[in-house]
Amino acid sequence: MIDLSKIKSPEDIRGLSPEECEALADDIRAKIIQTVSQNGGHLASNLGVVEITMALHRVFHAPEDKIIFDVGHQTYVHKLLTGRYEVFDTLRTYGGISGFPRHSESEYDCFEAGHASTSLSAALGYARARDALGGSNHVVAVVGDGALTGGMCYEALNDCGNTKTKMIVVLNDNEMSIAENVGALSRYLSKLRSSSGWIVTKKKVKNRLQNLPLIGKPLYRLIHGAKEMIKSLVVDEGFFSALGFHYLGPINGNNLSEVERMLTLAKDMDEPVLIHCHTKKGYGYKSAEKMPEVFHGTPPFLLESGKAANPSAVSNGAVANEELIRLAKEDPRIRVVTAAMPLGTGTAAFAAEFPDRFDDVGIAEEHAVTLCAGMAAGGLKPFFFVYSTFLQRGYDQVLHDVCIQNLPVVFMIDRAGISNEDGQSHQGLFDIAFLRHIPGMSVLAPADENELRLAIQAAYEMNAPCAIRYPKTAVTLPGDAQVDEFAIGSWQSLTTGEDAALLAVGSMVAAAVRVAQRLAEEGIGVRVINASTVKPLDEELLHELYRKHQVIFTLEEHMLAGGFGSAVLEHAAGVGAEVRIVPIGVAEQFVQHGDHQHLLVDVGLDDSSIETKIKACITKEKRNDG
């Protein structure tokens, strides 16, 4: 029997017998379950694509052939088959391998992705590059049915089908049920027409019929038309065929030989092909099969029960939805929208309370934003709950459809700041920069869960666009540094000090208070300001700080370029303030994956690094004064 630990490349699995493949699939599932139970990660989707991934690597020859996985969170099997078994235990840990494709890890990861609905466009680009450069390799995109809720997929499908560019799309359908009229008869017709004999016979019949004098071509059109009509009645393929794809399926995606047969057939076709595979999400682990959404992205868990290994901290999403439920009981205009993230954003609680006032639009952030714009224009009060990284996908709609019309849409931006184990594609470090420059947009960054509730109340009362950004985990401020009231455009002093002022935003306020307390013990007085309104700035307080302090620090868990510190610098320059402003944030880089504390150290936002920067700067200022 093949030993999973001995697999160094896909070449090692191509000669295996069916029995060996079955045993290997079991070993792969066991390894993934064991690793994810310890590290957390995306479990259900990876368990569902074991056979599809094995088949891809047995039929095609990567890295010459290009295999592009949509989103990329279902590449754990791919990583195990491409020489990363020895480091697989480091999955999603600091310094370990990524939970997504990374070209720096392996030449087999030909395209990096962390967002959905991109693989088809990327694959089409690869295919066109191949054709332009005279290549002959195959290009395969693996896309889930969830990703097909994103419009970008259809743009790529339409383009590819229109030009008839040769590429293969594997549709991993693990959610949609196959209707009864796509049952036994459909599978029979699929098997018949997708056999090599059927394809050859079809070509021969076509050629011979069309060569018959007088009646040949009309007869072929009549027979072909009747066949297509029958197929459209019993096979769910009309949509993809209309887009120019040769449709194969549906097939059992958890049956290795069946998937291999279809892939082998698709290789010999000189047109775009879509293979429809039906798989079971969480296949092989009962807990994941029963609760696939819970095990889509999971923290570490107990193997025996499937329950979380450690109690989860209260999330800001839960706090926000609790507050919104309270408001919604009084105002029927309130509506909540999310883009395929009801559990992650906490909106499942609102949906349970008000099912008729909740919209999950799928992986379609652009649509979600404009949907909210239409709701607001029609008299509702929509709140769009979305991760910071995913709101990037709806930027044009925020600017064009919401802000130009000054519509009262509230953007509830979850996972703002460093987003831990999911890495560079998921870091919420860019939202301030792409929101604060838009006219009419207010940007709020509450310091703790109490201020989050107050900020939601304030945003609800506005009649204009507003964004509230917050990290995943709810916190309370240390000591006596409590937020008692909230007003947009008004900041609050949390500590006193004459040596410098420290303007902290959102998740960094608690760190600022801790640092100020430590500096006070060394005789350095720092006045901490909770700058909970990133836009508009508290200009009155800023003028006071310009007069009283020689140096002002800004502190944010966000990119320095275009962030809150940039806003303060712009303001100071605009009014001619003679004060030194030192922004502290994330320098230009893409932050990798790992635990939050390690990543804070890497970017210089841990307490010790902040303290060192502030102390060095204040010491230098005092020395210059002396």
C-alpha cells in the first residue's frame, strides 16, 4: 500500500490501483481532519474534493498543466499530493504553510487566490497565454457552486464560450441538489454521450449525414435539434451550453474512476468543457457532513465530538447583531444584508429573529452594496455586514451607487485589522484608505464592545453613508479607560500626559492605554485619545493638541499609506500646524498568516514595539529642546 508520507509529487500516485487509491483517499482525509482539529482551518470543503483533486493529478501533469483552484481554501489535498506532507502540520500557523495557494511554497500553486469567483478568469488568461505563445498544455479551473453566486464567473464563462478558448472547468457542486428529472435517465445519457465511442460516432454521423445530397444537412439539423431538445428536458446543461461550453455530467465527484474518465475525455476536446461533479461537503467525517457550514472554516476542535476545543471569545459580530436586533424591534425599516457569511458576521442571529428582513445574497459583494443602495433609496435602513477584505470587491458600488447619491447605508466592516491565520488575502488593512477619501462617507472605529453599540446607534440615526470597522473579537478597555458617550466627530481623552499625545484607532486603543500606563511608570506622560471617528476628524481637539504638544503619535491597525495617520498629517499641513506627527501602523507590505500576537510583533504593533518607538521619539525631542 502507498504511504501518504512518501508522496513527493503527483507522479507517485499515477500508477496506483483502484484499491490503493481508495486507501490513499482515506489517509488523506485522516491527515486533514487531524491537522485541522489542531490548527483550525477549512475542513468540509477539503474533505469533499479528495477524489476530484486526486483525479486531476492522475490525469493531468502539473505544473506544466495548470490547475487553478477557486478561492483556494480547498487546496489541502493538493498540498499533500505536491510534496508538502512533511510541513503539513504547520498549516496556517506562524511561519508554516498557507491555507491558500502560494507560489512561493510550490511551483504547483500556479495562481494565488483568497477570494471567490476568480479562477475562471485566471484560467482563461492562462489559456490565452498558452495559445499566444504556441503552447499545448492543459488549463483547468476548479470552481465551487458557491463561487458561481459571484458575477465574475459569468463574465469569464461568457468570454470563454464566445471565443471557444480551450480550457476545462470542473464544477464542484456540493450544495445544490440534483433535481429528480436529472436522475437515472440523465446519468445514462451523460454516460452515453460522454464515452469516447459516442464522441467518435457523433462525428461520423455528422460528416456522413451532411455529405448526403439534398437531404443531408436538413436531416442532420432535424436529428441534432431533436437530440438537443431531449437533452434540455432531462439534463441540467442548457445554461452552460448556451454559454458555449460542452457540458459533461452530472457525475459523482466522490467517485475517483468516474471523475478520471470525464477528465480524460475532456482533455481530447478542442473546445471549452464544463464537468459537473456532485460531491458531499465534509465527506468522511460525520460531524462535518452533518454541519458543513460550521466546518467550512473552523477553529481547533475535538475529534471525537467535533466541538470547539476552546470556548470562543465573544465576537464583535455577535455584539453588533444583538444591538441591531434591539433597534429592529422598534423600527421595521431596518434590514440586514450579508454576502454568504451569516455565521462569520453573526448575522445568523438577526436572521433567526427577523427572517423576512434578512438577505444573504451569496458571494456577490458588488450586488450586495447596490442592493443596499436600492433599499435605502426606497426608504429602508440597510446594514451590510461584510469582512473588510471582501468589501474591497464592492468599492465601485460604494462610491458610485451609495455615496454619490448620499444614501443611508451602514457598512458593518468585520475583521478590520490583522486577520490572523487566513493570511495576506484576508487582512483587513486597507478599508480606511479606500473609504475615507469618498465624499460624504463617515468612518467609525469603536474601541470596545460598548462603544460599538453606541456607534451603531449613531449610524442608525444618520441619513448618510457610514462605515463602522471592528476586529473579530470584542474587547473591553483596561482599567478606568471607559467610553461613556459617543458622538460622530468627537474624540475622548482616556489618560492625561504632557509629553505627547497618542491618537489611537479602534483595536489599538486598548494597546495605547497599556503603553501609556507603562510609560507613566518611567516618568513619561502620554495623553491617550480614543479617535473613534476616523472621518470626520475631531478638528477642535486637534487644534488643542497642536498647541499643547510638540509631538503627536497616531496608532492604527491599518496600512500607514492612506490611513488615519495620513488624515491627521493632511489636516496638520492644511492648517499650518507646527507640530511633529509620527504615524504608527503597518508599513507597505502584505502581512502573512499566523497568530495575532506574532503578526503584531512582525509589523511593530505589539505593546513593546509601540512603547519603544514612543519613548525613543520623546527622548529625542527632549534632548533637542535641551
